[in-house]
Amino acid sequence: MIINHPLLGPRDAAEFVYLGDAALIERPDWQASDAAEAFHEYGYLRDNPAGKHAELWYHEQGDRSWLVVTRDTVTHEITSVEMARDVARARGRSK
Amino acid sequence: MSQVNRISGGQIDRSQEFKFTFNGKEMRGHPGDTLASALLANAQRLVGRSFKYHRPRGIFTAGSEEPNALVELRSGAHLEPNTRATVTELFDGLHAKSQNHRGSLDYDLMAVTDLLSPFLSAGFYYKTFMWPRAFWEKLYEPIIRKSAGLGSLSMREDPDIYDKGYLHCDLLVIGAGPTGLMAALTAGRAGARVILADEDFTLGGRLNSETLEVGGMPGAGWAKEALVELAAMDNVRLMSRTTVYGAYDHGVYGALERCTDHLASSGGKPRQILWRVTSKRAVLAAGATERPIAFGNNDRPGVMLAGSVRSYANRYGVTPGQKVAVFTNNDDGWRTAADLVAKGVHVPAIIDVRDAPAVCDVPGARHIRKAGVVDTVGRKGLKSITLTDGQMIPLDCLAVSGGWNPNVHLTCHQRGRPEWRDEISAFVPGRDLPPGMAVAGAANGAMTLAAALAEGQTVANAQIEALGYKPGKADLPRAEDEPRDCVPYWHVRESTKRGWLDLQNDVTVKDVKQSHREGFRSVEHLKRYTTLGMATDQGKTANIPALAIMAECTGKTIPETGTTIFRPPYTPVPIGALGGRSRGRDFRPYRLTPSHNWAKENGATFVEVGNWLRAQWFARPGEKGWRDSVDREVLATRKSVGICDVTTLGKIDVQGRDAAAFLNKVYANGFAKLAVGRVRYGLMLREDGIAYDDGTTARMSENHFVMTTTTANAVLVFRRLEFARQCLWPDMDVHLISTTDGWAQFAVAGPNARNLLRKVVDEAHDLSNEAFPFMACGEVTVCNGTPARLFRISFSGELAYEVAVPARYGNAMMDVLIEAGREFDACPYGTEALGVMRIEKGHAAGNELNGQTTAHNLGMGRMVSQTKECIGNVLSQRPEMLLEDAVKLVGLRPVDRDRGLIAGSHFINKGDAATMDNDQGWMSSVAYSPSLGHSVGLGFIKRGDARMGEILRAVSPVHGTEMEVEIVSAHFIDPEGERLRA
Amino acid sequence: MPEYSLTPAAPLAGTDITIVDTHLAAPVDLAIVSVALPLGAEKAAQKAIKTAYGVALPEVGKSSLAMDGARIVRLGSDLAFVIFTHPTPDAEPAVAARLKGAVYTTDQTDVWTALDLSGPNARAALERICPIDLHPDAFVIGDAARTMMEHLGTLIIRTGDDSYRLMSGSSSAGSFLHAIETSLSNIA
Amino acid sequence: MRYSALKILREGLTGNKGWKPVWREPDPKPEYDIVIIGGGGHGLATAYYLAREFGMRNIAVLEKGWIGSGNIGRNTTIIRSNYMLPGNEPFYEMSLKLWEGLEQDFNYNAMVSQRSILNLFHSDAQRDAFVRRANAMFLAGADAELATTDQLRAELPFLDYENARFPIKGGLFQRRGGTVRHDAVAWGYARGADARGVDIIQNCEVTGFDIENGKCRGVQTSRGAIRARKVAVCVAGSSGRVMAQAGMRLPIESHVLQAFVTEGLKPVLPGVITFGAGHFYVSQSDKGGLVFGGDIDGYNSYAQRGNLPVVEDVAEGGMAIMPMIGRARLLRSWGGIMDMSMDGSPFIDKTDIDGLYFNGGWCYGGFKATPASGMCYAHLLARDTPHPVATQMRLDRFKRGNLIDEKGQGNQPNLH
């Protein structure tokens, strides 16, 4: 596979390490009253779609950036690649 | 024997002669021959035996689709089983042997299976060999295994080397026949970066095997001119002997280049290169493969595909027989007859299943219409055929053509399904092609030469236009639209004898019918039940006729019955090539510690720790075994001072305004308030609450921390930290960079550690316990000004430091530490002594932090803060992770102090049976403690922390032993920690 | 004063090999300092770099040569290396001083080992181990990429028509040299 | 029709014209007691044991394509019970015992061949973990045997002992482990179930569940609606897709695992061998091909095909331990879709929807589990309580914190 890195251009997927669903960015609030349930869902339950899947890849043999890659799990077609840090910020994560 | 079947012409170099042997018999051939063409030239008709019935077999094709002519090539460790003679280039001194027979090729004892064939029909083995139960493994299966299989491995290490590489292009053209050449010329002239690859050693594809003209000259001549033009283009790379074997995601293709297989010796150079080709676009111009027609005893040596017979005659100057008839359902078969006659070969008859006029004039040949072949005679070489009307024709070769199948293989590699096209009675590429790929020429069903050339041009133009190149002008060479009419005709129904479909695996028409009868009707069931198409040729010639016969049985059309799709590789690829250089000691890189050379010179034995090599112990003269060395190292360290290279621990520089806050989130215990100049032990959890890694982190300045990780997890922790930094808390100002390799770090441990360091650390730095207490850290200089870092931390439980210098000084630093420590009898120690001391001290390491244990299990539950946001703390509180009777880390010692504990033992209460229900836990680490004079262990026991003093059994049934052990504190040495604070 | 002194020994120091016109050598006294751009203060950091080195921080995947010969390689959006010749183990303070606290610096000199590959076979040799497209138009002089070669993380910088600087982890220097040497001998 | 040597003899003499279909091709009835979704190994085994052990006959197995087309038909055919944890080992040992009597039981030769399985180890820590595992196997009544390097040299002289990057320090044998002809398992179970009245319905795709008031009452299929008292999902690889139709999210990701076979070779490997310092395991089939595999590709996929880096990684592992296979040629590669669960262990459980049952999450270890999975699922369906060896294979175990994590990799499915 080839991942078109937003900063570096097309790079062989062998340079990357896969993590999983980009929902892993949305780490629950540890202080919420339903934190135990929320962390269970966050940690364990997956949409696992047959089709478009936003997922996290880490450019370990590259610039060490985490990317959000939108890839079809049936055809493997990649339709978008974003810097995960930008996605995280857009989803309201801060510090 | 002379080359009795040589005829005129061909692309062989008759000025040179090669000697080779087949089954020890010496023969001769020429450069440009394949082993198959040379065997045919020498009239060697019988070349092998089939898989199941051990039927005599001859050469069937002239290409990589060959099912029969498999040989063991070369000898000794170079032995190469299952090698297709049809694609093996002849070289001087080649040795080949036939395979899969017991006794000689001519008198194969296993041929008796053929007589038993009525009882060995499809799937017979599923229905028998079940009684008595033990007989399957003891009797039946060994016999089956021995008679199955094809060629033999040498059982010796492959002596050749292999290489790999990466190629990039705008357009990959797969196949260098007329279509591929035209496509490459078109794209090359337009300036695109082109790779043209073909499995053959001479590019040109079927132009080399045909008498057809292109642009007013012989096709082979036109091909040569095209190749000259292409070779002159900087932007074009020509790759002969290169099979593009797989189409992977996003335009990546796997290709195998055979560099030295055509030479007697590889001469120390890579035998083959595995290329990963990253293409923006591809044109598949892989041509078509002829298919046979099934009829009674159609597997005799001498029955061949018609196009292949033509290829031997035209390209290799060989006729496979002196009397060659043609049996065809299409126009193309006629060209074989015509070309043979033009070369002076006698063609007694053309048997055409169609009721149609002659396609062309073939002098001397009878045209027998609406007829078929029902049987043949000639066990080890064809002697005659019998036709549907009963007439017998004596001959020694029958050229059969059942039509042509486009080579759609690569179009299926991403699960694309081919589609049926009635006009050519064949499957053509479907619509779901691998993205970026287009198909042209015969591979796409454009069967005539003129059509192939035209399609090569238009498809290439479309592909490069999409990449922004200007398409080339139409200067298409003139060529023929040769007649290609073909009717669907798969087997001669009148035949009562077995008609073969899969020649190698011995699958006949009857087997397909039986498969249908037993309900194995889906194509995949047919394949799996009969083994159709599962031989080394993957059914390249067999699958479609078999599918057609299944369609007949079910009364459905062929496309309704199913399609077969193909999987990579197109042709088999040696495992050695796929492994490349990564074998033996080059399987993975070595990482060496900075003091590696010193250790080597000082008697170290090394051990693999991940990719690292670490000194395990340093043997001294007179020591009888490793235990002597390790015991000495431990005792010397605890008595005075020892030195160990601990560079392999991961080191991560953490900087930024939010560095402290960040560390506070990634460690389970608090880090926000760590003072500058101090070190703290940190426990890292996974998000699921399981203990993940531990280490110390030092605060060098307000915004600068130095983290250490375990050796094993250095890369993984870094990855997780980057995830936390970029994905979880993206607005933190924190920056990470690995410095693992940058600092040579040494543990200096033992009561004299400070005294030793005082001789090495420059005087400006106060090492007193007051100025530099336990868990202090700082930047210092050593040996007159070399910058260094000093940490007062202890893994051994002794007064200890770790001192780090830039790695380039590491080897010298080891020397200096030993030299300066001479007055203290300073002793280098390796990982074994390190391990012994950490067990004596009760420190958890990899065997305890194995990804299955919680802080609760490790006795560190209280370190996990519940008053801050940090990774893992929420899920660490799940009810069944905090159970009262959870296993707890404890120390163990044998009741009989002379016995040695065994790591991996399980604990069973006295009096209980050793069953899983009674399992109390396991022993994770053991060592002989020279300090205590007996074996000590760490282990996990249910409620272990509340069971101090209890005696249990440590059982190790796999060793057949058990012993009583006592639960004790894990801190065998200095439980109060007085030494390390001294 | 301690009576001892330390002699440096970088892992590939002195490497100098020629295989059929193509040359492989370890640069002498190469220093590497990483420069991280503080979040929210990237502009100030870039300005400090420009002021100190006379060249702008390049785009990611590019490098620029400063007047004094230092090469600044941009590895990521917030990370760059300053690579320069400097014999003593104080490269980091030297760079930190020039950049006046506008960036976070870490000494990377001993983390890496470097080899300079140059000559007519350089690209063909790299083709066997380097996944990056090194076609002269695709990887122009000054381009830099971190990638993996024979299981080793490697930084490759194109330094000239037929010349490349290759950098990899210092602990695996022997395997790194072996990989490149093998490529050269395989194509020779 | 009972199969025997005599039957073969008789048929052989009369032209093999008397063989009957191995299973019927019935049309679906409007209603069954139990509908099993998925005509793979586990689904067919479940039907077989429901009929044979629990006397239930009014059962349908619905298969989207042809039976055995899932992972039962695309695995590397290994059976073993060399697990460590109490939640797993008794289950897999029961499975192995079922394998041992399977063929006589269903009168079909699936070529169960207990050729042994060997796990090589390359470090002391790995040895310690293997000893722990071997002892757990003993505690559960299984067999295990440690081998020294010298013993291995004598038994497997072709392994690389001299020049290895990660020297072989020994190995853990399970002599009762081995291989089975995978397709035949599906066919044998199908035949046995069919003979007991189970309807095996091919080309019947489930398109939805009929859930009324929190109770599952049947399924919609490409061949019409089918009512059922209980619906048993058994579609590992596609669990996510199918259960999504019931509105459930699972602790599962779908991943592709590639497998490989070489051209046929005369016997070289006695049993199954796995590399402990890389991703490679291999056995030799009765036909002579070396059947081998390694790690999953590592990204979510439903594509039944993989990519080159893993092919290369696996070949590297093979060359690292047995460099004699360099000249053996890879003939075919394929991919199967694995239900990779969050702790690497499976589920056999009721769901929160009454009448809807779930079996899945087998990761790449489902083949060896086939008999026990069928038996335990049948037990659960027939009795509504878990079989004693499958009490921990529950969907809610993550919520409770009771993990069955053999590899200690945590909640990242692609690492298991």
C-alpha cells in the first residue's frame, strides 16, 4: 500500500505502524460519572465497518507523525490522509 | 544421440554447442534453446511422471504454463526441484533429472497406481483409511506422503544469494509481446518513465514464435528494432527474465528478475532480485494461453498444445515429431500445420471439430471435418490416434488447440472477477481491475496481431494522458488481422477412456462428473474436492475446460457456473528470493553497545536481547561454567563494585513547557512535582490498565526530562508517547526525541561505587551523599571535561550510579572505569549477574511485566493515581482486576535449600491435585543467589502478599519434578534499602 | 584532577571504500543537533534560525545549506536537524547558543552514524535497499527523507548529482555499512 | 451412505456411478428451532453436535456462498492445544480430544494427523514462558515436551543451528498437535449434520434480523424470511458486518491473514514448526506442499487478500530458521478475514438480545477450535448455559476486567 502523506507525499505503508480506528483520538473524560462505561466502549468496542474507515497510522520510519487515513476496508482505496494532530484539534482535544 | 529433431531457422545460435545431461544421458543444444527445446531436439519425449497415477508424460507447452515437464535442475545444494524445462534456458554443463518416480523414469514402480485408478477417483481418500484409527498416521499417511510430492529439496542451505529492490515508474508494461512493445514505444516516446518487463529471456513475446509480419518485416525483426529504440530511451527500463507475479494495493507490483539462472554458476552475484515496483499506471499485456481439448488418453508424451509446437518450430528450430497432426476447434491451430509444413515437417492430417472449410492451404495434410480424437496409443510416446469415425492415424506428435484464454491472472489479484466473452469462448478481464491497471491485446481478448498492436497503443496513450503526458501520434505498424475463429468445444464426448484436464494432478473428465454427482458443484468445491488447478501450474491450461464440463453437468452456462479467480504469484517464486538478504546472521541488524569491543576483548559471552547483543557474563580463566562467572560477578559487585553497560535501556529526551504535565499523564504515578536534579521511578500503564513499562525519569531542568524505558519497549513507548502528544493532548508544548544510541550508560554498583566514581568524575562535582543523594541526577564532566550525565539509581539494591557519556567515548569509558576501579577489584558484570541481583532485590522485569499483570498484581496498586488524568487509571479499576484473590508478586525460596527453583513452575497447595482448577499461580523468574547461597524466585500467587511463610508445591510436570517452596518477601537483599541510600 | 582521559571512537570512523568508481566514506567530525520548534512560537524559532544561519528553515523533506556549511534538514513540522562539522562533544550547547533559547535542542551526534555515498553506481546501489524514488527529478539535490533500509531506520539526503549522505542509528553501524557495501558489490 | 474401503471397491468396479451427494440441497423451510448463520466449520460443527449430542434436528445452516468458503477453507490446517490460560487451555484440550476421534465419529476421513507441533524458543525469558505454558497444559490434561537444542539437532537437522541471528535455544513440542485436511472437516460435519436432518442451505445470505421487543424471532435472507426460536451467529471474519445488522458493536476488528503454499515436494518436514523470533510457521501437507504463514497484515480489512511486506516478512522468517527452503517456490498465497478480538480470545455467548447468540472472535486460531466451538455453542444453544470449558468466553468480560490475553498485548487486536 502507498499512503500519501500530507507533508511528505506518497510513501510505502511499510514505513508506517497501524493502530486502529481514529475514534481512539476521542478519549473520554476521566472524571465523568459514566467514565467506566465510556472507557470500556473507547477501549473495546469498534464499528469495524466494511467500507470507509478512518484509522490511525504512525510514520515510524519517517517523520514520526500520526496520520488519520480514510481507507476502504473492502477495496483498500485511500480517500484522504490528514495529520492526526490537526484532526485531534478539530475534534476539540487540547491538553 | 544427435539432435534428430532439429529443423531449419529459429533464434538459436548454431555456431555454439552446449553439452547438457538429462538423467545422466549427455545431449547437445545451442544458445537460445530452452531445456525443453533441446530435449525435443534430442528426441527425448518422455520427461516426467504425473502426480497421482505416475503416468508417463512429455513436454506439453513452450511456456510457463507447463504442467508436465518438471525436472530437478542442478545438483547438490543447488538442486532446484519442480523446474519447468520449458522456461529453463539451456547453458553449457546443465544437469537435469526427471522426478516423482520410484525406479527409473522409464520403469516407474509407482505406475501401478494407474492400474488402481478406478479406486482412486476424486476424493477417494476421504472415504477410507479410517480404520483402525491408529493406522492412518502409522501406515496409510506415510505411504501417501511418500508417493505424493514432486521434486526433492536438497535439505541443504540454499547456497545462492538473493537481492531485492525498489523501482518506480509512471507506466509499468507487463509483457513484451506485440502489445507490450507497442505500449512501451507509445509511452516511451511521449516521455513517460516506463518499465517494460517480460518473463522471457528474449523480449518480443509471440512475435518470436510466429511467422506473421509487422510493418512489412518478420515480426521478430520488428520486435528487435522496437527493442533497440526502447533501449536507447533514458526514460525506459527494459527488464527481460522478469516476471511480474503479483498486483498489490495502490499500484505496487511484485516482480522477480532471474539474474543468473541461465548461467552455470551465479559467480557470487545475486541469483534473483525481487523488485517492488511502484507504478502510477500499468498496462497488462500478458497475452493469452492456449488450452487443450480433453479426449481419451490425451496425456501421452507427444500430445502438445498447437501453439507450442509452432513455437518450437519457428523460434527454436525444433520439431517435436516427424509426423505431426493437428486437432483443433479454431483457426489458429491451422497456422501450426502451415508453419510445420513450410519447415518441411510432415503433417498427415488436420482434425477440425468444426464443419468449416479449410482455413488455409496446408500441402500434404488431410482436412478431417467435424471429427475428434477419441483415443491414443503409445504409452511412453505417442504412436497413433483414433478418431471419432474409428480411423487410426499413425504419428508421433499431436498438436491440440482448444482455443486461447486471455491471461487475466493479475486482473484477479485484488479479487476482480473475469467476464465471459462468447465470441472468443473465453474469460476476459472484468470491470474491477486493480486501480491504475488497464489491459490490452490478447490479455484483453484482442486476439489478432493487428488488434493487439492497436490496443497497445491506444491503452498506453490513455494511461499516460491521465498522468499529464501528451499522447503519441498514431504511427501504428501494419499487421495482419489473422483468422481467429473459435468454437466452444471442451472434450470429445464420444471418448470412453479417461480424458485428462489437469495433467499434473491427474484430474480427468470423469472426476469432474463424479464431483458433480457428489454435490461438489461450486467451482471452489470442484477444485478442492478433485485438486483441479492446484498443481504447480495452478491450472493455467486445465481450469477453463473443467469449468466448461461442470457447466455441462449442471446444465448452466459457463459464467453461471462460476469463474475461477487467480491468486498471486503468477508463476511460483522461490522463498529465498522473497527473503532476500534477511537470512542467517543478516536476518535482522545487530545493535552493539558502546563497550562491545571492550567486552569482546575481555572474555564476554554475548546474548541477543531484541536486536542488541549484550555481554551476558565475562568468563575468567579457571571458571568451569557460566555460573562460576555470574556468581563471582554478583559477589564482587555486592562486596565492592561492579560495572555494567546498560546503554540498551531506551532513552527519550522530553522537552517543552508542558513536559512535566505530559509525563504526569503518561505515567500512572505523579510526575508533576518532580524537582529539578531528581529522578523518579515511573510506572506506565496501557490504556487497559495493565502494567506496560517502567523506568526512571530524571528532571534535568525545568522543561527538560530524560526518560528511560526498558530495552524491549523503547520503540513502543516512544510510539505511544507520540500518540499521546499528537492525538490526545495536541496543544501541549512537548517534544520527544530518542537518544538511546547517543549515550553510553554504565551502572556502577556496590559499596565502593562512589569511591570509584570520585576518581573519574571531575572534582568540581560533589558526589557526597548529602550533595548527591539517592535519586539525584545531574550533568557533570568526567575525565577532564568530557560531558556526562550522572544518575543515582540502583537496580541491584546497592549504592549505585548510572553514568552516561556520549557514545563515542563509551568504549574508553569502560576501560577507564575498570582501570580506576582496579584498587577496588572492580568487576565488569553482564546481564546474568544483573538479572540475579534484580531478583535478589525483588525488582520486576520482563518476566513479570509481561503484558498480563496489573499494578495490583505487582504490588504497586497504590502507585496508580486516581486523582489525576493519566493513561490506564480508569480501566485499571475494573472490578475483576482488583479481586481479593488476584495473584500477587512474592518471593519464593525452596524449602530444601539445595534444590534449584524452576521458572515456569505452577503453584499448587499442599495436598491438592495438580490440576488447572487448583492452580495458585506461577514462578516467573528464578536465580541462584550467591549472596544467600540458595535458589531464589519471584512468582505470582493468589493472595500471595497475605500468605507469607506459607509452604506450597512448585510443580513442573514438563520436567517431571516438583518441590516445596516457601512464600517470602521479594526483597531478599537489604529489605530496608539501607545500602542504596548509603 | 582525575588522571584519566577519554579517546573518542565513532563506530564507522575511517571507513573509506571504493567499489567500481563508487565511493563510500564516513564523514569526519560530523555533529548533529536536533532543533524542536516550541508550540505557538514557531515563527520566533524560524526567525532565530534565519538569523543564526542565514538561511530559512526549509520545508519538510528538504534541507538547506548555511553559509558556514551547516546543513539544516527539516524532518517534520516541528523538528529539524542541524548537521555540521564540529570535533568536540559540545555541539548542542554551540547550537543552543546560536539559537538563543528560541528552540529546544538535543545532541544527536552520537545517536547517528553517517556515510557519504558518491559515484556513478550510487543510485543503482541504493535502488536495492531504499524505498524512496531517487530519480533525479523526484529526489532533487537537497531533498531529505527518513525511511527504512534493510530493517534500519535511515535518513537519506541527496547532496549532489550522484552523491548521497546516509545516516542511521549508531548502535547498528556495522549492519548499516554491511547493507550498503552489499548493495555496491551486488551491482558491481 | 456409509463410506468404507469396500464401498470404494464396489464403486470402482462399476464406474463410480453410484456415489450420492454428500449433503442435500434443500429449500429453506419457513421456520426452524435454530437457525445457524454461517456454513463454515464452526457453524456446521454446531449443527452436527446439536443433532448428535442434543437430539435437535429442526435446524438450518444458512450459508451466503458455498459451505466451507470461509476460514475453514483458507487456513493453515493446524491443530494444537498449547495454550496457557485457564480461560482457554481446557477448551482447546477438549477440542484436541474431539479431533482425535472425529473421523470415526462422522465417518469421513479428514486426515487428522498428529504429526506434532514445535514452538522454537530463542531466549531464556521465552523458555521460562514456554515452561509456564507447558505446565499449564499438563495441569489441563494435555501433553507437552521440552526439547533441548541437541535433541532438536537430532530430530530436525535442517534447522539453522550454526549461523542463526537468533540462535535456537530449544523448543516446546506438543506431540499430539498436528494438521488436518481443512476442507474435509467442513464436508464431514456437513455430511454428518445433513444425515441427521439438518438443512444446509447454500447461496442464502442473511440480510437482516427480525427483532421484536428485544427478542430475535428470525432472519431475513436472500431466499426469504425464516423464523426461528433461536438465531445463532457463527460468521467469524464477518462478525462485525453481520452483528451490525442487529445493532451491535463488538470487541472485534476484522483483519486479513495471509497464508502460503509451495509447490509439492517429497517429504521434508515431519510436523508443524514455528519460529520464536519472527513470524513464520510451517507444515507439509500430505500432497507435499509446504503450508506456511506468519503475522496478520495488521490493518482492518475485509478484502481476503494481503500485501507484499508481510509476504516478505514471512519468507524472511522461513529463511532464518530453515535456509534449505530457499529453492522451494511459493506457489500460491491467499488471505482470510479474521475476527481479531480485543484480548486474542474468542466469544461463545448469548447477546443482550433474547434469542440471538454469538460465536466469534477466533482471531487466527479458529480452525483448531472447530470441534470444541461446535460442541460448546451447541451446548449453549440447547441448554442456555455455557459449556464448562467455555465459561470465560463471554462478551462482557472486558467490562468486568476478566481478560484472556495469552500474548499480553492488551486491547489492540492486530497485536494478538
